[in-house]
Amino acid sequence: MEDLAPLSARSVMLSLLLGSHPDRMSAAELVRAGEHFGVPPATARVALTRAVAAGDLRRTPDDSHYVLGDRLAARQRRQDEAVLDAETGWDGSWEMAVVVVAGRTGAERAALRDRLSSYRMAELREGVWTRPANLRRPREYADEAVLSTFAATPDEDPADLASRLWDLAGWAGEGRALLERFERTAAPAPRLAVAAHLVRHLATDPLLPAALLPAGWPAAAMRTTYAGYQDELRALAFTPR
């Protein structure tokens, strides 16, 4: 795995809130926590001001706390979904969404791809997206006017289909490498950088039924590790350096 660069001061502030529940911290808490990651207080305050100006953070009505802006709040919800085990009992059926409208712009096509990917769907062929129907989340993508949606059952071996749709071996190898890197990283700033990379990788977990996964799938260990790290982050906010 390539070396992971330390996070910028702004990324440290955002990571602290992304990993915090409840998702609000005072300026004093953020500044104090930032010192553990090598962020001087003055630099932390500037980073917070710029994050508010960019819409990444906002102040509560009484100005006592910082909370995530809308975009990052949505990212945190997706992040939490990745950390939680979303699998339900699976009956073997698959979700399918088919693009049925032509003549869309490149930007519209890219936005739809991003939206379907965020629902952990994969593209079987151009305009045809699918995944096992094993998740609790609502299928809100079905409101897209350009899509027709179906429940389907593939004739081929579903494990073979899953291995074609997702690089499961590559994902698992990266996940195991991140876990090993995290375990041997003790210094706060590098540890935060590895944890941020770990949770971003978790956000791309296809969340497949266990029957379709290769042996030794590391996602559960990654979720447990990151949940424990969230406790570390909360503790740092209240610990003087």
C-alpha cells in the first residue's frame, strides 16, 4: 500500500465531526482534539472558519457548536450505513434498474451513475444496474424518471455474477492491508489518516449476502475497528494534550 499523507488541518476538523456521535462539537473541543494531530490552535480556528465558509460545517443557532453541513451530513449517513451491518435475510432475488431514456447529457449520465453506485449497485452492462436484494435501505433511486426498476433472479450462479460485478478479491486485499496498517500505527496523526482511508474503503463495500462473499471477507473486522476508533476520537476531544 502507498504511503498515506497526513490529513490537512481542515480534513482533521472534518474527520473529527464525521467520526463523532452526536455530530456536534464546540470550538474548544475541536481545537483541543486537533492538537493531538499536530494542528496548532490558530490553524485549527482558521480551518474551522474556512470550512464554514465553504458549507462543509455550520454553526448551531446559539453559535456554541459546529455541526456538519448538508453534504457532509449525507456523507456521514452513508458512512454509518457502511459501518452498520445492513444485511437482512436474503431470498435470492436481485434489484435491477434499467436506463430507458436516451439523449441525456454527460453530466446527467454521470450523476445517475454516482447515485446508483451510492446504493451499492453495479453496472452489468451500459445502462443496466443490479445487486442482490438484501439491504434494508429504501430503493429511492426508483423515483428516477429515466429508470425502469425490477426484482429479478439470475439464471447463472449468483456468486459467479457477483465476482464479475465487483472486484471482491481486490477489495478484500485492500481491506486487510488497511487493518494491518491501522494496528501497527500508533501516532495520532498517521492513525487518523489510516482510519479515514479505512472508512472510505468501507463506503465502497458492496454489502453482499454472506453466501456470495469469498472466505475471509474483512468488512466486519473493519467495522469493529472503526467503531472502536470513534471512541478514541471522542476521548481525545476531552483530553488535554
